[in-house]
Amino acid sequence: MRILHYYPSNAQTNSLETYLKLLKENGLEIVVLTSCEKGDFHSNLEASGIPCYTVEYHSKNRLMYYWKHIRFLSKFVKEHQIDHLFSHLQHSNFIAVIAYYFHKKPTTYFRHHLTIPGVEKISRIEKLFDWIIDRFGKQIVVASPSVLQNIQKFESIHVEKYRVIPYCYDFDKYPKPDPERVKIIRSRYEQRDFILLMCSRFVASKRHRYALEVLSLLVKEYQWNIQLLLLDHGPLLEEIKQTISELKLNDHVEIIGFTKEFVNYMAASDLLFHPSLTETSSSTVKEMGLLGKPVVVTAGVGDFDDYIVSEKNGWKMELTQSTEETAELLNRILKNPESLKENGNSLRETVQTKFGIQSFNLNAYFSLLKQP
């Protein structure tokens, strides 16, 4: 059976690369098509013998842009004798759900986003795309039961169409920390009691202001000498800088931005503070766990409730928790440094067991292929 993986990105993605390689190893013929130029994603797959194709269209007319992609995908499916199409992300899913009516090959749509009203701005186009995919798609996959419950909570969906298949990672492919670089990073903050890390895009739903207000309480009310490192980038960068100045935290916060040596900063940190309100299945939390580092996440977000158990392999705060309550929680955590190590080691075991390559559910994918 020949499977087409249709996708709008070229960035290296461990979970997607892993599932494609495992499907190939289990007898399926895999073909990849992206609506962008080739990148690391393609190079990694081609090295494993998976052929990759690309198509790019640019048009100021949005309708014409999508129509060109729909026509190309329909033609590609027929010419390459595709038996089943796996489409990923909203952009590709919208194109694929319309193209289906031209090529008539079974299609499965993998949804990787969760939008919560009032937390993020959701455009009318995004709402329309989700409605069309849910209405006309026959089979939709999400990453966890919790994600599906939240989608069902905030959207009117045909829940009987949805399937749950957790992400799977080849952790051997992850970069390893450079001990010397980790040592250098830690030495920059050797006067600090602890190094906290936030590794989230600078957007409202990741709650950087909330994190900074919590840090302010820890520094001023609880007298902790803490360093907070902010990784990644995003549209709220200047607003975050203003908040840092407003709260007089310039000496306690460093904006690292986007960096390819994120794993060294993770290894140099004592705790990941992740107050994000929107996730599907956070790679950042798993990457920290893989390093044996503890995390604080938000209950009811993404798939955290499926594998994070407070005071066993991390800590969870409530969605409605105030900054004062969260500062009190962190104060209690930091007072017991041994618990940081214990929870981090436990999270490592959880992540490796639940999301490692041995957790790959081949039967779940074969079940998708039975769609008439």
C-alpha cells in the first residue's frame, strides 16, 4: 500500500519522521509531499529511502492559491497511484479535504492544534477551516484523549470521526547536551539559587506576563535569587521586554531567543516553568523529561493530564490559579531541592516508556488504512 504524507513544513520534526520511518519498516510504501521548499525534514527522510516531493505556489489571491494546491494534490495522488493520504496541520488538511472529491482516495486528517476561545485570537478563516475539515473529513486523528475532550468542549464536532494516536519519538535521534557548554551557561548564573526556563513562543497563550509576575513574587516576597531564561521568539517580544522593566526584573531575566543549542540551556536549567494554556502534545516538556529535568505545567492543557502526576514526575497548577498561588507552589518546590531531582528522574522514565519508539502503535495506523 502506498501512503502519501502531505504536510506544509520543511523543519525537522522527530515525531513525524519517526512514524514515517516505522511505517516504511513495517512494509508500507511512503511518499512525502510538502507545500514548501525542501529542508531538514526532507533530508532526514530521503536518507531513509523515503522519496520527497515539493510544490510551491504564491498568489495574492487566496482563493487562487488554495485552488492551485487542490488541483496539484489531486493530480499528484492519481499520478503516483496513492492508496491512502495522511494529511497534517490545518493548512494541508483544508486543501486535502477538498481535493478528496477529485481523487476519491481515502484520506486521514491529523489535527495538531487546539484553540481555546478567550485565550487566543481565532480568525474567521481558521474557524471555517476547522468546521469544513470536521464536516467533510471522514477520519481525524488527535494526539491524546485530553486533547479530544478539550476540542469537544470548545467546538461542535462529529466526535465519532476522531481517533487518538499518541506521538512517538525516536529519542536516540535527539541532540545530546555538550557538557562544556552546559558548564559555561551555568557559570554565568553561579550566584543564583536556581535557574528556571521558559521555552515557548512569545504569544499570549504561553503566558509570559503571568510567568514574570510569578517570578516577581518569588524574588520580592519569598526572597529567592532566581534566574529566568526565555527561549524562542514571537510577536510579543517587545511587550515582554516592557513587562520585565515594569516589574524591575532586568537582573533576573535573560531573553535568549531562538537558539539551536536549546538542549544545552535545558540541561543547564533546574526547572521548566510552562504555564501555557494551549498545547496538543508539548515536545518541550518531553525534551526536559528526557534530560531528567522537572517541569511545572498547567492541568487540563494538552495531554499533560495523561502522563504528568503532581509530585510524582512533575507538578501541575490549575487553569484558574492566581499568580500568588503559583508563586506559593514554586516556593514550596524550591524549598525541597531533592524533589526536583526525584521528579525529573521519574519524568524521564515516564517519557521514555510512554512516548519512546517502543510505544509505537502500528495497529492503530493499520486501522486507519481500513477506511473504505
